Amino acid sequence: MLTIHTADQLLRGDGEQPLSSGAVLVEGRAIAAVGTYEELTAAHPTARVRRWPGVLTPGLLNPHGPELLEHSYHPDPREDLGTEPLTGEALSSLDMTEARWGASARRGVQRLLAQGTVAVRGPLQRPTVIDAVHRSGLTIEHGVTPMQLRPGADATFAIFDATECVATVIKGRLLHRRR
């Protein structure tokens, strides 16, 4: 199925000027075309359209993967531990099994997706954390890989309205949506 994602502006990530009423045409896991909303809807009138406020841009690379996912505990809302990640003494006082690390990583990944993150910098060591990251669709990067919105690239991007992430798409899958 073809889907056109459009926003007020599109930043391609290649240093080019922002594109007003920019859009990407997604086919499966890849970007099939980049252009203005008018160009893409004229060329693909049967494509599903998702309109977003703000700026459509390549997703973010979070450089703190190990710190956020292997050295922090993201509490379950049913626990009486608050809502913020626990580190240091608070983390040391917990009985951290591999299953608990995996559950924490899944909650941490959801937080990252809600911030427009599509990749984390590694290396990660815990198999349950690595599994949670891979299952979510996030990638683990070991170098600097500039992300660009261009035909043939993975359909991986985020949309921001002011400073808040509205949506995160990884390989064509809408994994976070604010509204």
C-alpha cells in the first residue's frame, strides 16, 4: 500500500533547503519518492494520505543507548517507583533479572520513539535489551550514519510540531503517534 506522509515542511537531511508542503511517498519499507504534497498526490491519487503538523525530518540518533537502556531502569507504571528512569543507588537496590531488564528496555524504547528516535548508539551488551531494541525497529549504530529522506532509503523519519514529536515511522511502520 502506498502512503503519502506530508507536513508543513520537509527536511531531507542532505543540506538542501526545507521543502514547504513537503511529502514522502512510502511503499512498504522504503521511500518511493520525495516531493511536494501536490506533486505526489497528482502522481499517486489512490495513495493513503497522512497529514501532520510541523516538520517531517529524518529520525533522531540517540547517542546514549547503553546509559538509557542498560544503566537505567524504566519503572512499570504498576510499580511504586515513580515514572522517571532509576539509576545509581535506586537501580542498585532493585533485583534486576534479565526479564526485568528486557521489560525496562521495552518501556525505555517507547520513550525514545516518543522523542523521534529511530536509532541508538551502541554497543549494547545485554541480550534482552538488544532484543527489545531490535523488536521495536530501532537500529543500533556504531558509527555516524547520516540519515536522509531520499527515494530508495528506508522509510524512517519523525515529525515534530514545535519541539514535540508528533509521530515516528521506522521502515514504513508508524510506531509512535501523539494523537
